[in-house]
Amino acid sequence: MKKVIGFTTTIPVEVLFAGEYEPCDLNNVFITDVDSLRYISRAEQDGFPKNMCNWVKGIYGVVMEKHIETVITVMEGDCSNTRALAEILSYKGVTIIPFSYPYDRDKSILKREIEKLMKALSVDEKQVFAIDRKMLHVRAMLEKIDIMTWKEKMVTGYENHLWLIRSSDMLGDFVNYGTMCENFIKGLMKRDAIKGIPIGYIGVPPMVSDLYEFIESLNAHVVYNETQRQFSLPFLSRGIVERYLAYTYPYGIFVRLKDIQQEVKRRNIRGLIHYVQAFCYRSIEDVILRKLTGVPVLTIEGDLPKPLDGRTKMRIEAFIEVLKHNKEKDL
């Protein structure tokens, strides 16, 4: 049986597969559980304050409840609370492997971080290269699913979200995940094109459970999931270091903004929904995003893993009506 290694956000998962470990994105375990609130409760019972990000508490709860013995914690390039989380997990007896993305995107520093991770897991460069080549086929299919969301319009926004977000660990088995992708793509051929005004989703993946379902009920089609797409690493022609340099999420708002602006234009997006998590420092970035994306932006905030509240539904509905009105004026 393979040893499970958890991680707090997307890391060079090729290294884990090369070492024959089973990678586990702790975020995905937390948010897909039918009783995800129990992980938050576990954290609060162990002393975590109520007025902090529930993603952090959820990750902690998963590690404790699932008895995960080793966790890769991303100290730079993700949540500002990760260092404290790593200290608490270490205190609880969990083996911590730190990993950092250099804020200035220094290639030599990132290369060194990947090499440190390889050393910690007793993996050599040849093994990583071999796995990297094999995984390109899966990444190419994920890119195809993304393209079929906005170009052929056969994939719903939620399906796009699900396939791309799960690519962070590929459910622990990239070969099987590739087969699942192939079967999903084959099934799309029988569908009609999805109608609806094209909108984009930016920000961290949502904690609210029914966001995509509600958006689509308003005759809108989410054709772009910013962060989820980045998790799938759609940079196929590059080596592993270059690929994780091209990955925008860890490197600040202006790197992300360039990608957002490009995809807004390419996918003919009429407006963006920016999701921010309560008590997350990234919500401050909304000030810049609202000014520079080039299309209308609606910012919504989530806190707990539960359905949308009535007020947020009304705001989304009004926003989409405005986008439809703007489109009619442009015709």
C-alpha cells in the first residue's frame, strides 16, 4: 500500500508520483466531504479561533481525522497562515516537509526548492522526468476539457471546476485519472452546445456548494475558472521547473492579472465573479482586479461550506441581468 502524503496547495506532484507515494490535496478532501463542517469543528475544539479562515481549519481537521502522517506545507506562495499551521501540525506529531514558491519567480530558487523536495522524498531527476513525460498526456486532456468549456461549449462551469481542481492530486492515481478524463470527453460528443452569457470565475476555489448550479440557472455559462485552470498546469511544452514558473497562483496579483486579461479576451467573457474567502488576505487584491480586468466584476464572499445565502443570490442575479443588458446594447 502506497504511503499517503498530504499537501496544503498545489505542489510539484510529479515528485510524489515518481517516489510512488499517493498525493492527497487536503483542500479537496475537506470540501468534498458530505460532512465537511466536522473538520472545522475539530480544529475549533483543538483551539483554533473562530475568526480565521475556515480553509485552514478544514485542512487541519482533515489531517487529524484522517491520521495523515506527512504533509507538504507551502510556506510561501499560498496562505499566510500556513507557517503557523505547519507548527501546530508538527507539535501534533505530523512530519512536515516545507516547500516555497519564490515571490519574484526566481528560476534558480524554484529549481532548488524542487530539488529539496526530491531529496526529502528520495527521488532523483531521472525518475521525475519519466513521470513528467507520462503525465503530459493527462494534462493535455485536461486542457481539452477546458477548451471544450469555452469553445465548443459542451462542458458546464461546474464540470470544468471539478476536473481541473482535482488535477492537483489526480485523485492519487494519474493513470486512472487519465482514463476518467478520456471517458468524460467521449461522453461529451452526444451533447448540444450550452447556451448562456459567458462569464468567468476568478479567485480561490469556492467554499459555497451551489454557486455554479445557481449561475447556470440564470442562463449564464462559466467558461473560465482561473485558479482551477492553473492547478491543471496547461503549459505542456515546458519542463517541470518552467511549468511551475508559468503557474500563476503563487506569484502575486500582477502575474495572475496578465493571465486573467488574456483569457477574458480569448473567451469573450462579459463579466467576472470574484470569490474571496472570509479572513483571507487575498481579498485585498480585489481592489486591483476590479480596476484592471477590463470587464464588470462582482465580488462575493464565502465563509463556511454551505449553500449561497439569499442576499448573495440576489446580487448574482442582478449582476447577470446587467451583463445581459450590456450585451444587448452592444449588438
